[in-house]
Amino acid sequence: MDTRDALMTGTTSDGRLVRRPLSPHLQVYRPQITSVLSISHRITGVALAVGTFLLVSWLMSAAAGPVAFAEAQAFMGSVLGRLMLFFWTLALFYHFCNGIRHLAWDAGHGYDLESVTRTGWFTVGAAVGLTLFAWVLGYALMG
């Protein structure tokens, strides 16, 4: 018996062995807006936590002196640094907008499939729009 067969073996309440199917994996299901947004919410939460270390390191470099701060600014101003900041901003706004959506669910609103789909796409659009707005505003204020 291989591992998969062992995992599919269970017992009934009277002790007889029976074969039970494993839960389907992600490869079996077609991705839906609800599942994609749920997974994205978790991923953006982790990205925000990791990105916060980048923010803290930037603040620590400011406290460490002008040489350390110049090095941190050089990294943040590089293509990689700006891409990281852009995606961190996108994760921040997505997590924020989806958090508001979850608050509405906690209040008992928007559980029907049409509302879930509509608010899901609105969350994605709002996150992208807010991210672009923040970056355009940031570059406009920089001069």
C-alpha cells in the first residue's frame, strides 16, 4: 500500500475499513473570484508583513545617519526598490479594500453570489485605482 492509498483508507463506526476519496486539490477546480480573492487576501497579508520590515529598515537607516540613509534611499530609488514599493502599495490597498468587504460580511450584508462577485471585482478595481492614484500623486508632488 502506498502513501496515497493509506491516506484514502478510513474506518466506519463499527471498525470496518473503507476507501474514502481525498479532498480535491486546487488543480481539480476552476478558479473562481471568491477563491482567488480569498487566497490573494492571505498573500497580501504576508506581503504587508514582509514589506513592513523594508519600511522599518528604511526608518532605521534614517536614524543610523546620513551614509546609511543614502544607501537605503539609493535602494528605494532603484528599479527593484520602486517595484517592491509599488507592489507593497497595491497589497496595502487591496488588503484594506477587502477588509472593508469583510466588515460588510461581518455585519451580514452581501452574501448572495451576485453581491460577492460584484464586490470582489470592485475590490480589485478600487485597489488598482487607489494604487495608481497614490503613485501619480506621489510623483506629481515630487516635481
